[in-house]
Amino acid sequence: MPRLDAAALHLLPRYLELVRTVLSRHLPQAEVWAYGSRVNGDCHEASDLDLVVRNPAAFDEVLPDLPDLKEALVESNLPIRVDVVDWARIPESFRREIERAYVVVRRGGEE
């Protein structure tokens, strides 16, 4: 699994910090990975940020507060769209694709 360093995430540090703040408020125990164009470098300034949230206690358990998180990200001051999916709800083929290149945005339980 090629996990990349956060420096590989094509996102300004202040925006990454804002995303992490929203995540810690709404899903404090979740592990969150970024994937897609902002990880693989195939992005432009207005590209969305793709995130997958994982329940570290049991990866196949759905995280119940995802709608609140999505709303908070929309209402934040981020100038880009953030798409969030739940690891427990995506097919195995999509999981394998994400595992090819991702950046850990937040480890489960981080403050």
C-alpha cells in the first residue's frame, strides 16, 4: 500500500489544517485518507478533495456522523469541494484503487 506523506497532498497547508479541524470536531475517532487527483498530482487549483473515512475500531462498520461532517465541510471556508465516502460503504474494487495511492490526513483518535 503506497501511503504518501502529507507533503504529497496538493493542498495548501491552511486548507489541510481546516479540514483536519472539521474532522476532529465531527468524527474524532475516524481515520481519514485523501486519494484521487490531489494525491496523484493530476489536479488543478479548483480540483475537489477526495476523502475516505474509516472506522479504526472496525473498518466494515459505518460511521454514523458522516452527513454532519459533509455539511460542516460545505459550510467551512474551504474554497474547494470536498467529497467524502465511508470505507464501509464502498466496493472492494474501489478500496483497492484507493489503496494504490493515498495520504493519511488524520489518524483515528488524534486530537
